[in-house]
Amino acid sequence: MKKITLGALSAVVLLANGIGGAQADDTVLIGLAGPLTGPSARIGKDLENGAQLAIDDVNKTHPTLAGKAVTFKLQSEDDQSDPRVAVAVAQRLVDSGVAGVVGHWNTGTSIPAARIYHDAGIAQVAPVATGHAYTQQGFDTSFRVMGHDDDGGNYAGNYAVNTLKASRIAVIDDRTAFGQGLADEFIKSLNAQGVKIVDRQYVDDKTVDFSAVLTAIRSKNADLIFFGGVDSQAAPLARRIRQLGMNATLMGAGGFVSQTFLSLAQKEGEGVVALEPGLPVDQMQGGKAFEQAYQSRYHTHIELHAPFAYDATRVLIAAMQKADSADPERYLPALRAIRYSGVTGTIAFDAQGNLKNPSFTVYKVVGGKWQPQTVLGGSAQ
């Protein structure tokens, strides 16, 4: 078990400088891993902002562990949304002595990083990473605070058929662990309802011109196109669908509902439908207060998942406080058994580390804004 390095050095420095009497607080490092540069940097920064707000809120309460005053500190690392970089980042966080990690952003980076954290014996609480495969690796150090894509794909498939009344459905995915896994679950849901897709096309996560795949789909007369991918690609996809004169509804499930999509898609985004894990911010039990605090601190809107990063950080620290220790051997059992009332809702984990009773919300772009349509899943708390 790797020892957690606390801030004894700061106390030594203070004494050496003649600042008498006051013992410096011990410092407990919490790691944050996500894309802080590159095309997804806005999402990584959103996660970092949410986690930092959580750290600040905890520190305002003057926390203690084992009778000693402690200060929690966030150590952020940039994984560039690249699985290979994510492994190096995970090792760097472990070597830095972090007590636990909030991250990574997507499934493709969370899966390989999870082994590093497991081997080091520290918790990884993913604020997003919706691919079920992340928690199917069998690591008892892996957790997530939003629903996974097996549920999301199933809900999306049922909504497409039963509410949107789609019958000729085409599917595109970006070949990432997230996009392809989500598309597979969506198709599985359709098959269970006796609906066969009319076409399946593939792009990659850097595709900006969707003309070829849409031309193929147009010949199949699709009335709904499901895209397994995120907002920065969904927006140009939506625009191209309208430019080609197609009447198909664009639908996604995870990663669409952002201001970035609206600004990039412009008027061609009207009518796009997306299912997202969690409740709308204004329906979260602490959502309105969180949104006000976020905007007051950072002078910008929530991009996507800041409330989940906040809760991932708070639930990790809550487990340490319950165990009265930042030693993973002591706090991990508390984390597995925790029931925590967070901004996004009640957080408790199943045997795999998945969020119990997750909610999903269907949104639609109406009048240039994402408007909630219905909430699916979840349960009374």
C-alpha cells in the first residue's frame, strides 16, 4: 500500500522561518484527471472547476482527520483525452501521493487508468465515464457518480421508438469506447423491441465532414439518426443533416447537452433530442445553489458535468471523514458502503461501483435552448 504523503514539510518550513507556535495543517492531495488542453479542454476545465469548488467548500468547514486539522488540495493533471497519456497521468498522480482521484472524463481514458489506481490501492471516482466496461473490470477501487450506458442506451432506444415514433433508424458512432459502446446498447434496445436499424455508419472522434455517411443514410430514408459521440461533433452533424435537406431527427445519449452544441449548431440544432445522465440542474436537490456558486466563482456557465465532479470529490472526502483517515485501506470500505446526499442526488454504489438508481433526462432543443422533456429511471430517495 502506498503511503499518503502529508504536509509535514510545510510545518518544518514555518518553524525554520521563525513563525512560532502554529502547527501547519496536514495536506491531503486529491487528484483530478481530465482533458485540460486540446479540443475537450472546456469539459476538463468544467470538471476541474467543480472539483475545486468541492475542495474549497470542505476546507471552509476546517476539517480534521484522526484529531488533526487537515487541508484538502486538488492536484490536476491533463490526460488530453488520450488513453496512453491517461496511463502516464494516473501513474504521476499515484507517485505524487494522492489519497484518491476524481476522473477521468471519458470511458476510453478511465478504463486503462483504473488498473493503475487499483494496483496502488486508491479510489478512482469517475464523474462521467458512462461506459459500463469501466466498472466491469472488477476493480474494487472504481466508482462512478452517474448512470452508465447500458441503462442510457436502453432508455434512449425505448424513447426513440415509443415517444418519437421512429421506425427507420440509422446509427453513427465515433469508434471511441464511449461512442461505440453507447451505440451498441442503443441498437440492443431496438432489437429487443423488434426494430432493426436501416444503416450503421462509422466515423472517428476527429471527423468534421459527415457528408459521406449522411449521403449513405439518406438513401435509406431514415427518420431518426442516433449518434454515439459528443457535442463538438454532434453540432456539425446536425447542421449537415439540415443542409442536405434530410427530415431525420438527430438523437444522442450523453455529451450533447451543452452551450457549445448550441453555439456551434446554431439554428440547425433546433429539434435535436438528447438523453443525458442525471437530472436537469434546476431539478437537482442542490443544483440551483451550486449553479449560483459556480457562476459567482468562475463568471461563466456550467459547460457539462461540473456538478458531478463536485459530488465525486465530496463523496470521496466524505468517505475519508467517515473513516477518520485518508488511508485508502481505511476509507475504501466506507466509500463502498456510503450513502451521501449530494448536489446531483443521493449517491450510493452497487457491488461494481456503479451509481445506484441513476436518473436520466431527455432534452430537446426548443427555441435555441435545451429544454427538459422527461426524466427516466431513478427512484424516490
